Amino acid sequence: MPLPFGATLPDNPTDAELLQSCKRGEVCAFERLYGLYAARMKSLAYHLLASRGDAEDAVQETFMKVYKAIGAFEENSALSTWIYRILVNSCYDILRKRQRLAEKPILKEFSMDSKLPLKVALERALLKLNERHRLVFLMFEVEGLKHSEISGVLEVPEGTSRAWLFEAKRALKQMLTEPRHEI
Amino acid sequence: MKFECGDLERALANPDLMADAQLHMRDCAACRNEYRIWNEISTAAKQLHCEWDSPDLWPNIRKGLEAQSQPPKHRADWRLWALTAAAAAMVLLAVLRWPQTPTDKSVATANLSAQDFLTDQALKEVEKNEAAYRHSIDELSRLAQPKLENPASSPLLASYREKLQMLDSAILETRSNIAQNRFNVRLQTDLADLYREKRQTLQEVLTRDQSN
């Protein structure tokens, strides 16, 4: 059965309209979701996977899962939160596959912008952070998600998200300012 | 409350204390510097957001969505062929073992009975194996439960938890479909795949170091 093209989606749909359109399997609704979230999803996935190709795979995989499961989405959280949660899970699936294949770690494709040494140092320091602290830092500071959204993505209380962000920044500050930390 | 340099970290963690910290920083260069570094990290972090063109990504996703909306024909086909071949081999084996009788009629009857018997027998075997497999998975689930339910578990464990929930839901759905058509080999194979995936996921949970 071909996907419906969804002429029923208004120009500026509300979240609820978009969701209903997605639940009907209308491809234009998924294209709208892509337009809304793909850039941020790619960036977050890139920081988790250290590879643009894998980041794109994770985004693609996420859309497949969203399409498959949207009928069962119970609206206990925002659609965006649910999508980011699936994305993070997809990234971890890719990381697990890498572990299974005992693949060599991919070297981070560092930006070569010499005007931004702090940016480069920060990028390297992030790799040394505790996993959950890094994830919260990436979502809050880099991608601009709110603590309320992060708590939905990670299924932790908002206070925990704030505490993990604080721990992340404290560790980063230490790594970036104290000479004994080799970054 | 008298705000001192040692309180700065608490203020950074708790925005309610920030007003006091700001007052303190007016006269404290060291804390001002600490606060500046703290903010610089946030400023630099914004620059880590990266965007690049992916002209093929949406077309690929679209293709994938279209493929998902089609029944998984090829996948089902090879499984069906493999299972049909296995079933045919078992039928042959059963026929060869079946006691030979002299009349054509009784041979025909025997073959028919053997086929019927084999189908039932095979189903019983599948159901017996499934029950045993399910039991061993339940045991693994029981062992993994404390790790999975730990509220302080890592995001990776949370992702395992979510995956297991999705698998459980898929298993329930497949089992419900099987209840309506117990002899459907494709459904039985799908169920076996789901159980295999669940077992593997649970084993990964159990072997994963929780310290991270």
C-alpha cells in the first residue's frame, strides 16, 4: 500500500494536528517532522557517535521507528521528546553494534577552526565525561533542549537533569582549567 | 546568609542562590573569574552544534517509509522457503520411518496420517521449546530487573529498558496473532526472532558494567 501524501495537513499544523497526520501515515507529516527536528537530531547523534555517516543512519533509523510505533504513541510526553528518546536509543544501538563488532573507535572529526581553541578543547574534554553527564550537557548546552524536555528524553526527574548538567560543567571546567588534565 | 567564595559552586548548581552570588562577585575577582569560565563553557558549547547538508537523507528516509508500508515480502519468502524445506525433510523422514504396509490404500492412509501427525507433533515441539525458552528468558529478566529498575541507571540502561519494552509489546502482539493461527510458520519464526533478540538484550544488560 503506497504511503498517503496527506493533503489534509494544514500549512502551520499544531503539534496535535501533526501527530494525527503522522498517525494516519501521511508522508508529508513525516517530512514536516524532518524539517523541524532533523538538524538538531543530526547534531546530537554526531556528538554521540563521532561520525556524520553514523549520525545520519541514526536519524534515518529513528524515523523508521517513529513511523512504526507512532500508532502506539500515547502522548504522555511531547512528540519531540519521544523522538529524541528514540534517537538516543538508536545511537546506543549503533554503539552496541560497534562494540559487538569490536570495531576500532572512530576518531572524532574535529573542527579545524583555529580561531576557536576553546571549542576544540571542549569537544575533546566532552569525550572524557561520564556518559549521562555528557548526554545532558549536549542536549542542554549544545542543542538547547530544556530540562523539562531532557527529563522526558532520559526519563529522569528534572532535578536530576539539572544536577547532571552541573556535574558535567564542573568536570569540564576542571579539565579545561587545570593543567594536569591532558585533553 | 553571608555568601563566601566556597558557596559559589552551590550557587552555580542552584539558581536561587545566584542573586547572593552576584552581590558577592562585585567585590571578589576570583569568583568573578570562576563565573566567567563557567559561562564561557556554555558559550563555547553553543558553537559545537553542527549542521551539514544531507541531500540524500530525506529521500532515503522517504524510501524507507515506503518500504515499511509494504509487507516484508522477500524476508517472509526466504523464511517460508527455509521452513517449507525443513518441513518437507521432516515429512520425508517420517514417511521413511512409518511402518510399511502392503496395500496402496493403506500406504496412502499412512502417509496422510503421518503428515497430520507430523504437523501436530511439530507444533507441539515448537510450543514446548517456546515454553522452555520463555522460561529461561523469564529467569534472565528476573536477574536483570534490579539493574533495569535502578532509577540511577545510565541512559544506556534506560535505552535497554525501552528496547525490552518494545520487544515485550511485539512478543505479545505476535503471540496474540499466533493464538489465532497456530500453524503459521512465519509468525512462529518471527516470535523466535523476537525471543532471541530479547535474550541477547538481557544478556547485554547483565554483562554491562553498571558503573558507567
